[in-house]
Amino acid sequence: MGEYSDNTLEVSWTAIEHNLNFFKSKLAPSTKVMLMVKAAAYGHYTSIICKKIEAKKMADFLGVASIAEGIELRVEGIELPVMVQNVNPKHWDVMIEYCLEPVIHSFEILHSFLGFLKSKESLANGQYPIHIKLNTGMNRLGFNQTDVDELVNRLVNQSSIRVSSIMSHLSSSGNFSAEEFTLRQIREFESMNVKLKSSLGINPISHILNTDGINNFLKYQMDMVRLGIGLYGASEANDLKNELQPVARLTSKVVAIRRVLKGESISYNRSGFVSQDSNIAILSLGYADGLPRRLGNGNWQVEINGQLYPTIGNICMDLCMLNLEQDEVSVGEEVIVFGGKKTIFDFANAQDTITYEALTNIGNRMKRKLI
């Protein structure tokens, strides 16, 4: 239903291509690329981006967080291998129906999946692809160093599965003060990875680098890298900000103008007041669309005709107000929320958060348009 909205998240294909080519230029020709497109491609436009990426053969794998996200890609006709990070054993049948590849991060998940495959005669010798996740210090998901021997025992001679890749996740690859910790993670991964491969006699894809990892620890690119926030040009790394192009531009429209007299209040709880007779512009954009309440009362400025105007009063669920003072704009005028004079980095900083959260908080009823 987003096509009927006054609010649009414009997504630049030119910027996506630029960002992806920038990272690819740093990699060896043989290094594969997995693009992380979870959370609606970090709040952008999952299906249309992935369709173009597949058509242009710009990636080897896609990574999502949930089975539902993977199904969305398949329904749209996307055929690239899709790795699912957080699988739900209740839905093994659906996952296989849509040819999605699970990340196996615990013995419980492994036991459940092997049991499911064994119960399906057609899958018993199917060599279904899986991805093994190792914990090297993130301490979130994954097998520990002490689990490797038992993991080998569980995997050896299993005909129903094929280890497509072995992976781990860096916790601090963008933090130079934690460089030794990151290198320790990489060394631990290499040790565990070698033991798994040699013990099982396999040679799957190895990958540990994320966007900041590619930027700062390129020599450890291994067989594949996972590109996330960098694809969307919203990495917080200062050097990458100079190289990448932000992909998103959020616009809205003025839906009404109101003249408010000096001393009158605006919005819920009389949260905003004008110190002089003023023109107030109303946008059909609120916190349900990804403009959080904390950006009300002058804590954010939007752009109209090249001029910045502050919010006034509390931001509502579906609406927000701008103080134009004596300036005049027309109903229907375009408003740039970020992607003009104010960047996605400014937008995130004003919320005291990171670009990841600011982008993924943009609501589902927002119209998304690839340009």
C-alpha cells in the first residue's frame, strides 16, 4: 500500500553499484561476495535491489535473518543462494520448500535439522547445504572452540547435508582500539576452521569479514566476505564516508499550512509554542513512519526549497509540524527529511543512534522507489 503514501524512500541504484564496485575493487578476483539484505535490505527495498543484483551477476550469496525474509526473495523469483541466519526448527519444511540454506549454530539446531532430513526419505541423501557458525568472541551465536571435536563427530559421514560454508562474526572490526581482539578472533576462527576441514575432509567456503572487516582487515578476506551497511553507503567509518555514496533519500510532502498566533500551542500536551505569529507546515510523516518523537520540538530540521525548517511540538504517530515562521510554502511542496542538506548520518546522530537503526526503523507503509 506504500504506493499511495506522501512519503518516499528513494533508493539510488547508481549509488548501490558504486558502493559494491568500490568494495569489489579491493577484493581478489576469486573472492565471493555475500550481500546482507536482511531487515528489508537495511530498511531500503529488498526485492527490486536483489533482482537487479542477480540479473547483473553482482553477488554470489544473499544473507537474511529469517525464513520469512528468504521466502520473500523466492516469491519475487530470486534464485541466488540465500543463507538464513536465525532458523526456526518448526519451519524446516517451509525452508526446504523455498531452497533456503540454514546457519547451524548449536547442537540443538543441528540435531533437529538432521532428524528432519532423516524423516524425509527424499532428503536422506540429498546433501542439503548448511552454514556452520563458530563463536570466536561475539558470544552471541555459534559453536565454541571446545565444541569442535563433538561437532566433527556429529557431522562426519552425514550424507543428508553438505557444509557449504564455515563462518564467524567479528564484533569490533571498526574499532581500532580493539584491533588485537579482532586479530585474536580471526586466529581462533582460522584454527577452528582448519580443524573442521581437515577432520571432515571437506573444503567449504570460509568467511568472517563484514563491511568494516573488508575495510580494515582485507588480508583475511578468505573465500568470501559479507557486505552489509557498506552496500547502502551508510558505514560510520570516517574513511568510508568519503568513498561511499549514501543510497537513501527520504522525502515527504506538505499536506497543510496553518497560521498560528503568538503564544498559541502546537501538538499533544501543548508541547510547542510560537513566540510570534507563524506559519506552520504539516507533514503526513510521524513516528510510525520512522521519524521518532525525540526529533520533535526543534530536534530535527527538514529541507524545503533549499531552506531548513525545525520541527515544532511533539511528533505524532502520523503527522509532524514545522515552524516556517514568516516563510511561505505551498501545499504539496516536496520536503527532504534526509539525503539533502541533512544526511543519513545527521539523522542517526540526532537520534543518538547508528545508521543501521535509523534506516531499519523506517516504517513499512513508506513508499520505496528505486531511481
